[in-house]
Amino acid sequence: MIGASLFVSAVLFAIGVGGVLVRRNAIMLFMCVELMLNAVNLSFVALSRLHGVTGQVVVIFVMTVAAAEAAVGLAIIISAFRHFKSADLADIRLLGG
Amino acid sequence: MTWTAAGVQLAHFWIFGAIAIASALLFVTRRSPVAAALWLVNTMFCLAALYVLLEAPFVGAVQVLVYAGAIMVVFLFVVMLLNLGRDDARLDLREPGVRGAALLVGLLLAVELVVASRTPAEATAPLPAAEGTNVVAPVARALFTEHLVAFEVTSVLLLAAIVGAVALARRESPASRGPAVPEGPAA
């Protein structure tokens, strides 16, 4: 079952990477990052069956950091939306990118 | 063909894994951010089921509470605050087909709940309830001894995130805008 979960984890991570590369909405981008974090969490939990409980502890830390990241990131998106009147990343080109 | 416990577990694993992958694909391909967020919640619920199957029920519970319950609600709040899911793919509940599907799902859930509540406790799957403390205790022991410093640093991180989020998302009134706050260049 560990191999199966690593497979599911890899597929979910690939989907998340594809979403980050393809989507242009800033919020969709953040949700794709969350999907990637979840995929990595699945790997951690699966491997914690082999290597002890540390993997589950790391997953709890990852969730905490993800919550902090979501709060700050969404605040930045709100602030950028007020300034640019858009959540499309193509419209946000303050540095001329 | 006999159904061993491990075989049933593996079958459940693949069912939930397939639902998770399908939900993730639907999540990436949706146009409306609200629909995408709801598919992502589905993926996270399936991942919680996978955690339980991988003998980490505490992580599964935390996954449902923190990810599906808290983080995704914040995402949905922001999507609705910015009014992004406006013009495309809004779910119209007045269509009879949608109403019928909603009624069917609701009835199915109600029947399932009644059956589950009427089932005697012996007939349900033997959860490790007798050794319930053993599920959380190893995680807690590792968290509060080996990783105590990281745990405490996490609290500082959360405080910084709260302050940062409030400072970033605050709407500045013209009265409070002093000379200490530089104006960004107009784009």
C-alpha cells in the first residue's frame, strides 16, 4: 500500500504542478500549491509506516505552515486585487515582467 | 476468492485514491474558482480517508479539520469577497435536473445515516477503539519531546502570519495614511 500511496502522491503532485503552470488566476494558483502540499503530505504519512512516527509530525507542521501561507498569501491577493482590480496574474506587472 | 482484510483495505485505498485523482483533475480544469475549491475539498476528504487507511487517523482528522475545514473556507471567503465566480458556471439551483440530483444525494445520505445509526456496534468494523490512546500518543510524544523547539517556533510563525495578514489586507483610510507609509507607484 506504500507504493500505491506514493503513486497517488506523485500523480496529485503532477496535477498541482500542471495547474500552477497553466492557470493564471492567482487564487487558483494558490489552491494548486495547496494540492502539491497535500500530495507531499500523503508521501510523508505513507513513509511514516516504514520510518516511524516522525513523518506524521512533519505533516502536522506542514499543515500549520500551509495555514500561515494561505493567510498571508490571500491577504496579498486581496491587497493586489484592490490595486489592480484583477486577480489575473497577467495583469500584475509592477516589475515589468 | 476470499476477501482478506488487507485486500479489502487495498481496494478501499484504490477507490479513494481514484476519487482523489479524479477530483484533482476536475479541480484543475474548472473555470469557476468556487467549483474548483469545492473539488479541492473533495480531494482533501479523500486524502483524509487515505491517511486513516495508512494507520494515521489523527492526521486524517487534522486534515479534515484544518485543511478542508479551515484553509479551504478561507479560500472560498476570498473568492467570494473578490466576486470572482461571477459570470461563468454559476450553479443554477432552479433547474429541475439539479434539484432532482440534490434531492437524490440528500435522501441517500439520510438513508445511510439512519442505517449507520441503527447498526449494532458489534457489526461495524473493529476500530482500534480499545487502544484509542495509542493512536495519538506516539504522535504527541514525538511532537512534544523531539520536535518541541519546532513546535514552539510554529506558534511564532502563526502570530507573524496573523499580524502580516491583517496588516496586508487592511483597507487604509485616508485619515490614517501618514507620511510614514510611502505610496506605491501608480500602475
